[in-house]
Amino acid sequence: MTDLAKNAAERSSAADRDIVPLHEAIKVWTRVAALSFGGPAGQIAVMHRIVVDEKKWVGEHRFLHALNYCMLLPGPEAHQLAIYIGWLLNRTLGGMIAGILFVLPGFLAILALSYVYVLFGNLTFIEGMFFGLKCAVLAVVVQAVFRIGSRALKSRTMVALAAAAFVAIFFLHVPFPIIIVGAGIIGYLASRAGGAAFKMGGGHKSGSGTILEDKDSVLGEEIPLHARPNLAWSLKTSGALAAAWLIPVAALLMTLGPDNVFSKIAIFFSEMAIVTFGGAYAVLAYVAQEAVQQLGWLRPGEMLDGLGMAETTPGPLIMVTQFVGFLAGYRNSGTLSPLAAATFAAMLTTWVTFLPSFLWIFAGAPFIEKMRGNVALTGAMSAITAAVVGVILNLAIWFGLHVLFRETASFTYGSWTIDVPVLISLSLPSLILTLLAAMAIFRLKMSVITTLLASAALGVGWTVFVS
């Protein structure tokens, strides 16, 4: 038997087993989770460095194909990518373990910080820390606009699409899901028709130098037996996950009624899990708009406090939703103690926010594996990424208004309505600290974590010794 035939036979005989030892995979996913700082770009870079460059478990093209699919889904793409690769390597159990470990450290860290926030948030030290974090977070969001824009907007068509998305959400208040779905359809149809405007790759760079070809990876370039389309498996797994997601929501509605805060949390974040495409920053635009302006669970400044927590802890940035749910439960506790209600609300929010990611991956990944190299799918992803640039720009302006100015006013012209700052309410300390954070990120190339910690220290110093 030739070496090629021997390798093929060995791979075939192992097709129904784990590709890598499960205990080794658990160690790796724990390590990925512990190092997952810096938003989706940083998390994906860590995952790529460990899984592709270091362990050589998955090839470059396989990794990017999985990432492209995850970017087309609602919810946090880095979390979904961990589930996808965990599933490829260690079947359903591997995907579940990778997804849970990716979220767990951030959940515990933000829960602890949320306790500190509500119990000691009125202390000068805590107020100063979050004041500094707000200013740094504004600079981080602006950096996200430039970073994602420089990768995504590779043609005039994509620039125009980003501009149209910004106008639609900022001036016309077009619902976010309509913008994203519309962009995806445009990209899909244009690419399928042979247009070149959307023929770019994934939305995140994954390193430089010699790439690892799929055939040279531990997984190889063939589709493992467990990863091939199996309708019975897909229906069984998807049904179990859908039940675990929706039955608790239905139970809350039936027992507590639709007006109870827990029912509202379950419904709102379940809806968010379905309609929020485009990554964490785009999700934040939707959450801020609804949870702050419509539901009144928290104030704009508190949304920035939560984002500061999520930026400085491991795990997906969308963990900020846990903080939103925590405050909603704390302030609408009913017969429960505020902390008990807040803790349950945080757990409920995390459950309905992240469980759907497992559903999307297990339902669609086997079929997506057969579509590697599909031009139309890549075109849809590229168009969505371009539209998200406009959405994130909207988020940056919204944050900026509430960080830099104490008051805003609404200005209406025909069907266009925008919030404008009251100039005399400009906060000079906020402006100075934001400019310092921007200088640290853009000119000094400091890391996000270092910038956030330094800004928090400066905020404490200003609050304690100056104001």
C-alpha cells in the first residue's frame, strides 16, 4: 500500500472518532478563552494563532471558510467560530465544550464587576474608574470603524453601501436587521451574477507569512464523517437546542406574564439573537437603541460602563448584554431581593443570548462544509461587513454624543430626525481623556487593554483629586 493510500485509509478509519484527543482540546479551548481579550478581531487572532499556527489542527482556508459562515450569522462570530471548529475536531460534544468555555470566564468576571457596580458604584473611586473607561471605550469604537472599514471597503461600491447603511440608520432610523439583510441580498445577487465588487475574503486578517494548507493540517482537507450533512442528526440536535432555548422563555411568559421584567428580558434578548448580524459593535448599536431609549433599563452612560467591563474581561464583547440584564433585574426585582433578581436576570440574559449560537452552527455547519469556495456566499458576507461599517459609525457618534456632552436635543427635518449636541454642555474632562485615549491607540499603538486600564487610572485621579 502506498503512503498516500495508507494515509487515506487511516483518515477514513478515524473519520467517526475525534480528530484530536478531547482532553487536549479542552486544554486548548480553556487557553483560548483565557486569552480572548480585545474584541472579536483579537479573539479570532488568538484562535488562529493557537489552532492554526501552533497546533496545526485546521488549515488556513478551512478556518476562513468557517469564519465567513459565522460572520453571516446573527450573534458573536468569534464564539460561533469556536463552536464550529470545536465541532469539526471533536463532534457535537467538542462544539459544546468549546462554546461554553469561550463564554464562561467572561460571564463570571462581568457578574462580579456588576455586583461591584451596583453596590459600590457611588463611591468616588468607582465613579472615576468608569468615567475613564467611558472615554477610552469611545476611542476604541472609533478605532473599530477605521479597522473594519480599512479591511472591508475595498471598492467604491462597498464604500457606497457603507454610506447608505449609515444614512439609513442614523437619519432615517431604518431597523438594523433590514439594513443587514438587504446588504446580504445585494452582495449575494451581485456575486452570483459575476460582479467583482464583493469578491473579497473574510472580515478579519489572520496573520501573515506561509499559510497552512488544509491538506497539511491534522483535520485534512476532506470532510470528516461526522461533519457530512445528516438531516436526521441536524433535526435532532437543532430540536433539542431550540427546546432548551424557547421552553424557558415560554414558561416565563405563561407564569409571570409578558409585562414582567424577566419575560421582557427573555423575549428581547431572544429577538436580539435572531436579528443582530455583523459582530459585537453592530449588536451594541441595536441593544443601546432598544434597552436605553425604548425599555429604559439603563442610561446611556451605563451602557458605556458595561462595554468597558466587556472590553477589559475575556470573552465576547456581547457579554455586555449580561450587564444590561443584570441592571434590568436589579431595578425591577419585584418580590425578590435586588441582587437575587439581578443574578437571575444575568443568567437568563446569557442563556438566551448565547444558546442560539450553538443552534445556528449545528443546524447549518454540515451543509456549509460542502459549500467551501462558494462565491455568492462570500459576496453576501462582504456586503454585510461593508454595511456594518456604517452601522458602527452610527454607534460611535451615538456614544460620542453621550460621553462628550451632558445634554442633547432632537432635530427634525421632514422624515429625517437626528440627535444633536447642546454645545455649551461639552465636558472638557471627557474630551481631554478621550483625545488622550485616541492618541494612545492611534499614534502610540498601545493595546486596547493597556489603554483602558490607563484611562481608568486617569479617571480615578481626576475624580479623586481634581473634581
